[in-house]
Amino acid sequence: MNFKKDILLIDLEFTGLNVDKHEIIQFAAVLLDKKTLKEKAFFNSYAAPGNWKNRDRESMKVNKIKSEWLKAAPSLNTVLNNFNKKFKPANVILSYYGGPADMDFLRAAYKRAGVKWQFDYHYFNLWAVFYAYLASNNKLKASKEFAGFNLDYLMKALKIKPLLRHDALADCRMEAEVLRKKIFQIKK
Amino acid sequence: MKFIKDILFFDMVTTGPNSDKDSIMQLSGVLLDKDNLLERANFNSYVRGSYLDSIIQEHAKFLQIEPAVYKRSPKIYDVAKQFYKKFGSGVLLGTHTWKNVLFLKNAFKKAVIPFDYDEHAIELWTLGYIYTLNYGMRKMPTFYTFLDYFKLKQEKPNDALEKARLGAEIFRKIVKEV
């Protein structure tokens, strides 16, 4: 692999799944080297919610983030500005795992904060890579999942030791590790 | 090869790249069978964005169709409703980039239809990029890079249905080899 730019893999945790109502409360990212896919830098911050009352109980059970962890957290605007200072949008390919919810939340947050969105619209969607690989090799076996697999299933299959799931930084690192396994090989 | 759900590969022609400001002029989709990825059904509609003759002329010219045909086409909320009615939401969405998903979401919002597709979507650009990297290509690809690479010919440059079908064909070629 020799990507044109480094891969900036992001993961977020929210107070719920409705972008108009809920908020980002954890923002993490790992920067992967374009040649080796090794981690070069990372970013991790909680963000103080503006409206904690709006939180969705089910979502909070999944991310397990406690309100006391957020008390000393900076505002989301500060978090976005810190993120922008750390990574130059023109030098990276923005990447995420799963559905576009992360990107919807992130773009909406940039808009609300009045911070210009400078990332290219070509995003590297890890989920699509893993899904295509598993489907073409008849490995979509998890019948209870919509798509026949999830990240836990994939990590088990690839013998990747799980970290703390649904912690945004840990999720980023596990997704990066799956990518490094180079599962998407062409049968030349 | 076996996918869990049928895949709805969709594409569109828009007035520009910004989903907040620009609008859809044509929306198309091809439904691929989950077992063999062959086309099972399709959707194709132009979208009239204005009553102004000058705009109709301009859009029709871009789409390479008769202005009278474009003038008769439905508004975005009706097109979104038809699209949703035809395929339902039990399919997996596939498209070239996430930008198209944003435009589709906005169209559904205008039509007051819930966007209740699974949150995952196949983004062809990602698959195409990692595929061409495996063959040593260094540059950041575009849709046209993939057409060249797979020797696929585009007959009508501004036609969303043809683009959706070409996207589906690129997808078939990639998954066959991984």
C-alpha cells in the first residue's frame, strides 16, 4: 500500500443519533502513515455537551461516557479548533468506519462552530472495504447483523485483541489494526 | 459471492457539488441482486428545479435532453417519494462518494420521508482506490480513472442512469477479484 496522503481515521461518540438534536461528546482520530499505515499521531478529547438533557439513554448505555468525565471538557468549538490545528486537511484523506453518521455530525459541528470544512469530499470508508472483502469470500456469517458482520466479528476472525469498545480512540485503533491486516488483497 | 441485502447503486446529476446550495437535476438507481449482483430493477427520473424557461433550457442542455421533456419532469419531493416507494429501505445503498448520500438525504427531507436506510453504505471510491493501489497506481483516482482502468465506455457524460450502471459494473469487477 502506498496511499497518496496519510489516512486520518476518525471516530466520534454522541449523546444520540439525531444530528439535529444530539451532540458530539468524544472526538478521536489516529493519523496513519500513507506507506506503512502505522500510527503517526493521535487526537482524543471529550467535549462538553451544550444540552445534556437531550441525551438518548440507549446511546449513553453504548458509549458508557459518564457526565462527570465531561465536566472539565472543553467546548466542542475548542475541540474542533484544536483538531484543525493538529491536522492539515489538505494533507490527509479523511477516513471513518461505518455509516455516515460520524461525518454528518462532524460537518454539522463545523457549520455550527463557523469553522470552514476543508477536507476533500472523497472519504475512505473502511466499512465498505471490509464488507466487500467478506462478501466476495462468502464470509458474511453473522445473520443477526444487517450487513452480516460487525467490527467485533471481524476482529475475532483476524485474531485482533479487543480494546475498550465504544471508546472513540480505542475504536479508531482497532479499525486501523483491521486495515493493517491487509485483508483486501487482489487475487492476481 | 453472497451479500446479505440487495444493493441499490444510485447516482445523480446535480447543479454543483454543494448539497446545501445545489440541487439534483437527475436521480437514478439500479438495484443489484444480493446473490449475483445482476440488475433487478432500475429507477430514472429528471428533476425539474425551476419554472423559469431560461433555467429549464440550461439544465436540459446540460442533460442533453429536450427542454420539453425536462419541463414535464416532477419536482424533487415527488422524485424522492417515487424512489423510496420503488425500492423501500431494506436495501444497502451504494454510490460513488458520500456526497451523493448527502444530496439524497436532503431530497428526502424536502419530501418529508424518513431516511431509514441502514446507516452503512458502499462508497465505490474507497473500494476503487484500494483496488487500484494494489495494482500500483499512485494517484488519487476519480470515477473516470476507474472507467479508464476497467476499459468501460461512457456514452452519455451527463446521464445519471448510465453512471449508476457503470458504478455497478466497477463494483462487480472489484469484488470478483478480492
